[in-house]
Amino acid sequence: MDEKRKLRCTVCFLLLAALLAVLLVVNVMAGSARLELGEVVRILLNREGDNAAIIWGIRLPRLLTAALLGGALSVSGFLLQTFFANPIAGPFVLGISSSAKLVVALTMIFSLAHGLAVSSLTMVLAAFLGAMLSMGAILLVSARLRSMSLLIVCGVMIGYICSAITDIVVTFASDSNIVNLHNWSLGSFSGREWGDVRIEAVVVLAALVLAFLLSKPMGAYQLGESYARNMGVNVTRFRVELILLSSVLSACVTAFAGPISFVGIAVPHLMKTLFRTARPILMIPACFLGGAVFCLLCDLIARTLFAPTELSISSVTAVFGVPVVIWMLLKRQRSKEGEA
Amino acid sequence: MREPILRTAALSVGYSGHVVIDGVELALVPGRITTLIGPNGAGKSTILKTLIRQLRPVSGKVLLDEKDVAVLGERELAKSVAAVLTARPRPELMTCADVVSTGRYPYTGRLGILSQRDRQVVREAMELVHVTELESLDFNRISDGQRQRVLLARAICQEPRVLVMDEPTSFLDIRHKLDFLCLLRQLAREKALAVVLSLHELDLAQRFSDMVLCVRAGRMDRIGTPEEIFQGDYITRLYGVEHGCYDALLGGVESERVTGRPEIFVVGGGGSGIPLYRRLQRLGIPFAAGVLPENDADVPIARALAGELITSPPFEPVGAEGVTRALELSARCRGVICTVERFGAVNQANRALVEAAEARGALLSPDAPELASET
């Protein structure tokens, strides 16, 4: 049994790695300027050639952003699902993405109005502040409400309020900034520079390592809070760590790519189904890889399907993510009925 | 008596500063099973939660090896005290072996990877509680009885010296209740575990506990051996039973007596009358019973259910006074039912009673239609 499980996990990881590699290459090649594989390799190695600017200046930062942020979103979703013991918890559903978006939008408008440049670090901090605000609201509510479905409803409501305020703010923002802000508020991996990628990588990878180190208490927590406590988990500290990490991850995504829906719910579910386990020590790396693959694929579709018109990334992730979520809910309902 | 591993000192338990039970006295000794009984909401769970540090004491202390548990590290406490709780975990995609191995938590390293020894402990724990064959089944798809055993195996994996369980046998059928408690007995003995649990099944508490703690209305009402606790009408009072009663000696309940002038007179004995007493009670027919020697198996049930009961001193022929009363009483009933087949040497009075009834045509068979039509 154990051997079979190990084999399955190894195969799944190899599969994900292969998919990631293929998608990375395809993402470099595809686009309005279609490049041959040979040329891509040459440009990557020598950093020169006719299309070097396209690859090094546009496509590489974009695909790295998609991979890093996609992974971050899924891991953030997985952490929140563990925390709330609810499979449809995720940064978007709980309103964390939307409130991060609101604070970032306010920061951008305020800074631009005062003629200040907004650094990517400021954006991350603003997004983190927003994420923590809605997280705090959700936690306050969850202390009073034991019902998980009501909690999700609260999260969705917070999300709507924040989106509405963001829309109002964007409507009244001075014209020159609107286009920029509008694209971002719909969600997109485009327009990232190497400086952004560096910050993304540092924040996301650091949070990922920390989350991985939390996989042991997370596993215990899956049996419920009281059992975790009995096993020796310092539950209070663990919960704070989990909240901070998931907020940092979703804040980083929102700061650089705007709110992206359903990745945080769909990918962890796909990974659990694929690996047939929910063990955090496997799921955290699996969700990261899976999220990267998922977002690279969605971004590829977003920019090539109706090229040169580009779709917002959220439209694509929703189209692929929602059916997965519905399938998951149906499956859970069935398994519940099966037990009764 | 051995030294207690875990004991309380001037402990008051409750929620957020509000005292639920004052003066909790508890000393858990290796190899002994201590049981908490008491009505719903009396605070049994509150006490147990305080023992495992899921609730802070309102005042006083819980001492593990004479050290206040409040100052122990998580890991240290988890290695000594394991629990089976009322919370029903529903982990996603976890096999029973996965659930059991979470008990190794305090022993594994930073990432929780199981060592060779950890695996062996898990295997042994599963063998001990006979769940090895469930190993690769999904934890959410096993029965309640199996689930409790898997959770017990999980607790054993913590290699504790104290095992705390909150109503571990609720939801189990009678076979699994007995299996579970026999297992617990065996564990307590073999592993020198100090066990404390709460039970609603009084008959089981009486038979499996070394010490019984009775919790009622904000205090520890009584502490004692089962022999001390289960006697007289103490249990009926502890639970404030109003309708029916609990027989502490036999460990069974009887429902409420039907009041009114007795309609049927039952001549029983040796346990033969018990089914009829219960049937008459169900049918709502008031009845009298007699003449029963005081040590007869019928007596506790007849005493609980009959409107009137005539008894006589054991191992002696029924005295004249008893016979007269029984004859008078049975004559006032519309029927007499006899459930004994043979009257022994000291039981000739009852033969006379039955013959008198037969003579006046009032002797009914136990399945007489008159009984049923009365409803």
C-alpha cells in the first residue's frame, strides 16, 4: 500500500514537472510574434537576436509571473481550506483578493494624484494590508458563527463591497491612470518587469518554504482543532502563522496581477484528486506546481485565443475553475449521501 | 494504592471565568478506570476538557506528576495525556492508518516524517485494538464502532500514561460498547494506563469502573467505588429521574408505574412474572402482585411497576396475614394471572390463591384477550 502510494506521488510530481516545462516553452513561443523552438533556445542562451526584446523583456517576466503567482494562489487556497476546514474557502471567495485590490487601488490613486511613483513593494504592502483587513473581518465573524457556509457567504459579501468601492474609485480616478488601473483591476499577468518578478519570487518562495514547514501541524489540524491540541499543536500560534502566510501569498498575487478567481479552490481540489491524498507535506508542493501549470495554461489561452485582443485572466480561470468547483461539490454531496 | 499520575488540586472548572463545577477532586492511578457520571449538562465534558488543557481552570490546578500542566510544553503534555473526544473528525482522503499515525505527532521531527519505530508503534496500536484490517480504508467510510477504535489506536500511539475519553461509547451498539470497554480494561491493565472517561450507560459504568465520580448541578456529588455509588435510590436522585426508576443493583431501568385500583392480580415468582409486569405496564393496566418471597427475582421489577405488592420473608411458608391480604386483594381484581408452573413446598399459599380464583372463574391465561382489549 505504502509503495503504491509513493509510486503514485512520484508519477504525479513528474507529470506536473513535465507539464510545467512544456507550458513554459510553449508560452515563450506563442504570441503575436510566433517564434520557432530553435530561435527561442538561441535567444535564451545568447540573449541576442531579432526577438530578444520580446522574449527577455515581455514573455519571460510574464510567464514567470504567471507561474509564481498561480502557485501562490493555489497554496494560499490550500492553507485557507485547511484553516477553515472547508473545501470552498479560497482567497477570492473569502473576499481577501477583493479587499487587497481595494487598498491597492486606493494607494495607487492617492500616490498618482500626489505625483508619487508606486513601487512594487508598496503595492505588495498595500495588498497585504487589504488582505489582513478582510481576513480580520472574516475571523471576527467566524468566532461568532460556527457555520461554515455562512462564513463563505460573509466572505462573498465582503468581496462584493470591496469590488463595488474599487469600481467607484476607478470611475472617478483621473483619466490618465484609468486604463492602467482598469486592466489591473480585472486581473492580468501582463506588464510585469524584472524588478517585479524578483520581488514576487522572493515573497512567494519564502512564504512557500514557511508553509511547507507548517505541513506537520497542518496535517494534525485536519483532524480538527481539539485533536490537534491534544497532539501537541500550539493551536493559537499555528492559526496566526497560517493566516499570515495565506494573506501574504494572496496579497502578493493581488498586488501584481489583480484579483484572480477560482484558482485557489480548483487547483487544490484537482491536486487532491490526482494524488489521492490531502497530506500537506505533499499538497503544498503539488499545489504550487499545479497552480503554476494551471495559470500558465490560462494565460496562454487569455493572450492567444482572440489575439491580438487579450482576455482578462480571471475570465479564463473562471471558465476552467468553476466546473471543477461544481464537480467537487457534487462529489462531496454524493459521498455524504453514500455514508448516510 | 499507587501514587496518582494526574490529580487535581482545589480545581474549579468552567468557561471564561464562569464556574461550572467547584471542588473537582480527582486522582488518576495507573491501571485504574475512573468514570464520570451525571445528568446531561452537569459538566462532565468541562472537567475532561480541563484535564487535557483544552480549557483553562477557573481556579486551582491540574497536576501531572505533581507538576502544574499549565506550565508544561505542548509536546511534553501530549506524550503523557492522550484523548478520545466527542468531536467527530472528518478528515479528507485519510486512511485509518493515516489517522492512527497522527498520534505520533509529539515524537516526530519538524516535518512529521515517521521513523521505523513510529511505524512499528502505529502497527502495534492497530493490532491491539483490532483495526489492522481497516488500515487502508477511508476514515470517513467506516462505522461508528470502527471509528472509535481507530481513534483509540490513535490515542495509544501517543504512548500516554493517562487516557481521557469523553463519552467514547455513545453511538455504539451494545456489542461494540462491550468490546470497547473490555478493550479499555485490558489496556488499563497491560499498559498501566490511568483511564478517565465519561459514560451515560450506567450499567456499563457500574461494571467497568474502579472509581465512579458523580457530577450534579455544579458540584462533585459523590466519589466512590461502583459498590458505594450504585446502591439504594442514589442514581435515581442523581439524575432526578421522575418517570420510572433505575435499579442500581441490577443496572436496569423500569418505566413509570401505572396508578389506579389494581385490575389484575399476578401470581409470579422466580422471574416468570417479569415479562407480564412489563406488558401490563405497557398496556396501562394497573395491577397487584404477590405473594413473593422478598428474595425473589420478580421482586425488584414488581416493586417498580405493581400498584400493590405483597411479599413474605424468604425461605419460609407465606404467613397467614399475607395470605389473607392477597386473597382480599385478588378478589377485588377482575382477573388473576398465574405465571408459575409448579408450586413448591413453601409456596402452597399461592396455590390456594390460584385455586380460589379458578373457583370464582377469574383465572386468566397470560395471553387472555381481555388484557389487550383493555387499551
